[in-house]
Amino acid sequence: MRNFRDNPWAWVPTLYFAEGIPYFIVNTISVIMFKKMGMSNGDVAMYTGILYLPWVIKPLWSPFVDIIRTKRWWVVSMQILMSAVFVLAALSLPHPSQAVIDSGHAPVSLFTVTLCLFWIAAFASATHDIAADGFYMISLDSNRQALFVGIRSTFYRLASIFGQGVLVVIAGLLETRTGNIPQAWFVTMIVCAILFTGLTLYHSFALPEEKTAARENGHARNFADVLKESGRTFTTFFRKKYVWVAILFMLLYRLPEAFLIKMMNPFLLDPVESGGLGLSTGNVGIVYGTVGVAALTVGGIIGGIAASCLGLKESLWPMALSMTLPCLTFVYLGMAQPDNFLVINLCVFIEQFGYGFGFTAYMLYMIYFSEGEFKTSHYSLCTAFMAMSMMIPGMFAGYLQEWLGYVDFFWMVMLCCSATVAVTAFLKIDPGYGKKKRQI
């Protein structure tokens, strides 16, 4: 058993698959599920948007994960909690009548218990992210960390395909065969709960024990030390040069995507007479769970290659434009409302590829801005601003869409692209940063 645990192949892939599943359930599947059960676009975006909050504020409690128990304990405990929450979420799902679902204005009060459970899952998932990443770093030496960084990324992407694709397709097939939407989503959530419980049981014995030195170093600090260090982290972050320009960039670079991402699935699901494309739940799972994820991944890989060859400064503008111009695909989809599934997939592929390519600059800039003392903590603060940049616009996207209609909403998203261009223009970046050094 000891040799089995010492092999990273035994736990790294499953750990990062388990890290991705709750994130995509809370932030993506919830949108589709509540939409299909009759909640309005405005309410769907608002109440699922709030679920981003734990990822916004997780830097506030991440230092305490270091000093209370071990990373392994946090990983397993959060997985047990999330397993229980998924079971309870399935059991708490309401069964509104078909008339209520068809009205598209099911009262939010029907979903209060489910939303509260998803809120708990969101906090547990954010805490699990902190512990899992810390566990990865202390359990592997630098060589193995570098070796397995691609593996962990791949299995996180597979979790995305499973969460946004496979589970949604399952729900769609059940909807078609049973004609009972609430029952279909109940079964889908039970399937998810069973899978995640299996992963939890596996990790309870497969994860290696933390090294004694790592445990002692983590427990050597007390709460006063942590509070003092946290205070220094915040102070030094806001004293960095060009900090307010950096914060504006982190908040506004993704503004078009923040609005668009919350309305993508409702747009695909809404009937044609309501301005949508009228796709089935299963087809939405195929569009975003497979084609979309593949395009996002390819765009990210090519973005990384481009940044390595050109450096962040030279690749910044092409990447910023790739974040904005593909939004035109949704203007086209909103105006033309094509019924050709291939055309819809092509448009989504273009939009997600552009997002994957353009997001590379965003991630690299956060790393660049975090350089120096407290690099890890400052990067964590940057990711908090990143989560905030998605949460706040996303919360209001649904109400704006209901007010404007889909076509005008997509044109508004295009207008928001000016914010991306504006904040990009003010950045100050070392010309050599990220560029691969030529060997003489």
C-alpha cells in the first residue's frame, strides 16, 4: 500500500478530476438545470452568479487551511461534505408542474433549499481547491511537480467534459425518454453523487500521508502569525507599482465574456420564438461539453506557444482582440437563429477558441504582476479579482438580457469589448517577460 500511495499516478489524476467536478456542477450545470426547471434568465444568472463568491473570498481563509489539521485531512473532509451535499441536493430538487416550467418564471422560493446546498458545495469546493493544490506541492518534489502539471490540467479538463458534457447529455436523454424534467435531473444528480462518493472513498486510502516536516512546518505557525502575515500580504499587494491599473485590467479584461458566459446556455435552450436556438438539453451538452471544451483547450495551448515565442507584451494585443472579436459569433447566432447544428457548433468553436487564446494573456499577466515577495499569496489575490470579474457582471446578465432581448444583449456584449481594449492599452509590461530566450 505504501508503494501504491507513493506513486503520483495513483492519486494526481483522480484528485484533479475531483477538483473540477463540483466547480462545473455549481457554476455551469446549475444554470442549465434551473433554466430547464422553469426559472427565469434573470433569476438563474443572479442566484447562480452569487455561487462564485467563495472563489472571490477564498484568500481570506486559505492561510488557516495551512495551520488547521493537514492538507490531506482538508481534501478528504471536503470531499465527504460535497458527496453528502450532492445527495441532499438531488433529494431537495422540487418537482414543479409542467405548466410552471413552461411559464419560464418558476418562483425562486421553490429552489431555496437546493440553492443553499449548492452554496455549501461552493464553499467546500473552494476550500478543496486550496487544500488540493497545497497537498500537490508538499507531496511531490519540484521535478515531479513539473512532470505532472500537464496531467493535472488534463484531468481537470476531463472533469469539465464530464460536468458540462456527459452529465448534461445524460439529463437530456432522460428528459427525452421520461418526459419528466425534474425526475431527469434528480437521477443525474444521483449519478454525480455516486461517482463523487466513489472518488472520496478511493482518496480516503489512496492519498499519501503528508511528510512529517511538512506537517510540523504548517502547524508551527499560530493564528497571530497568520493574521500578521496576511496583513503584510495585503499591504504589499496594494503598494505594488501600477496596482490600480492591474486591478482594473483583472476586473474588466473579461467583461464581455462575463456577461456572455451566463447567457450562452439559456440562449441555446430557449425556444426560437423567445429569441433562442431551441436546442435540446443533450445537444447543449455536446456543444459546450465537447466542442466548446476542445476549442478552449486548443486555444489555450496555441496561446501558450505564442506567448512563449513572442513574450507577453508582443502577444497581448492579438490575445485581447481574440477575446473580443469572437463575440460577434453570438450576434450572428442571435440575428440568424440557424437551425443547422454544424453551424452552431462552428460558431461556438470560434468563440471558445478565441476565449482560450485570449485568456492566456490574462493568466500570464497575473503571474507577472505577482512576481516578488509573497508571490503565491499575491497570485491568490489576483485570482480573487478574476473570480469577482466573472461574478458581478454574471449576476446581472440575465436581467439585462430579459430587458434587451438576445440580439440587443449580444450587441451590448460587443460594446463591452471597448473596456477590454481600454484596460489593455494602459498596461506596462517588461518586453522580455515570457519570451523564450534564444540560445547562442
